[in-house]
Amino acid sequence: MAKPQGKKSQQAQEERDDGMREKMVAINRVTKVVKGGRILGFAALTVVGDGDGAVGMGKGKSREVPVAVQKAMEEARRKLTKVSLRDGTIHHTVTGKHGATTVLMSPAPAGTGVIAGGPMRAVFEVVGITDVVAKTIGSTNPYNVVRATLNGLRAVSTPAEIAAKRGKTIAEISE
């Protein structure tokens, strides 16, 4: 019987040599019905991030799990996008939507930790968010939850962006 691994060794395993963090979110067993019977396959959903604001989502399908996961990781690396963070949390409360899924994300003070469910927790861990409070409303399909989370994170604006849009200084809008 294999000995369970601790948190440290699990973290070391998920961080690759190029500094990217990889997380498996879901694996689905799918079947294709053909004239001769059923063809079994697997679909994998993964997220990849650098721990400093870059995050990407990937999907991969194959007849075998490791190949599906590898395809998903490669796609996630190709689709990296940058999100703005502030001291391990987000700048302001934001809502993300995709399909029937809505996610609410709020910044939290240091030490709070990641208060979020499965797929959202994986996204926050790879992007580098350490303190956030989040809630999923509606559908909890992992694919839609990850997409809604990424949509919400892309919608986060920094104070500098808002000040530039309004033609003011950061000091003027923070009052």
C-alpha cells in the first residue's frame, strides 16, 4: 500500500521545471457508440499557471488518461492569459458568468486562505491567489465553473486602469 504524500511533496510534484503550476480539474469517461460496439475514451480538463497572474485552461481527449491529460496541459500552456492581482488577492469583488454558471469572487485579508469549491480552488492555486472568498451559483459543471472563473478574473481592473479610463489620478479615485 502506498504511503499518502504530504502537502509539501504534493506541491513539489505539481510545479514543473519551467516554474509552471499544473492542476487536473476533472476527467470524464466518454463512450462513442459505433456499429461494432462502444469505443471508450477519456476527456481531461486542466489549468496551468505561473503563480504570478498567468493562467490558462485546456481540454484534451484520448483513448488513454495520460495522453488526454498531456494534451490538455499543452493546450492550457498555449492559452495563457494574464490577470492582475494585489498581494495574493484580487482588487475588487467581481462576478463571472459562463452558461448557467455564475461565480462571485471577493478579495479577502491576508491569512484568510482560499475559500472556494473544487474547480475554482484549482484555478486560484495555479494563478497565485492565496486569499479570496468565492461562491458558485447555478450549474456546478467543472468546465463552466472554470470558464466563469477565468471570465471573472479577466474582468478585474486595477486602480491605475480605472484612473486612466476616467482621466484622473489614482489618489483622486481612491478618496
